[in-house]
Amino acid sequence: MQIAIAEAKAQFADLIRRAEAGEEIELTRYGRPVARLTASPARANSLIGCAKGQVRLPDDMNDGDDQVARLFRDSGILPE
């Protein structure tokens, strides 16, 4: 399907739904194709959250934060 950018503005939400459903939509300016709306490929193997419940952080993980902060502050790396 081809549609002028000016018309697409008013129908944007519908055009996105149609692209999600698999339709390819070509946006035109002065009758010339300039962009294409298509559905994004699905991410089959997302790693976000894959280790949920499998990682245990030690209770003393934050011990020494004051010492590390002092080392950074005294190093001159951080702006005053």
C-alpha cells in the first residue's frame, strides 16, 4: 500500500496496526516513495530476565562502598 505522508499523519495509529499485522506500507512525498512501515522482527531469544531467581547477591555486596567512593574522590577523576 502507498500513502502520502500528509495523509499518513492522520491515520498513523491505524497504519502501525496494519504494519504489525504484516502489511507493508510505503510512505510517499510528492508521489515518490520515501519510507516504509513494516513490522519489527520478533526477538525469539530475549535475554532480559533469563536468570531471574537464579542469581543470589552476597549480603556484604555493598560493604566498602565508602572506601571506593573515597578512592574516586581522592583520585581527582571526579569533578568537584
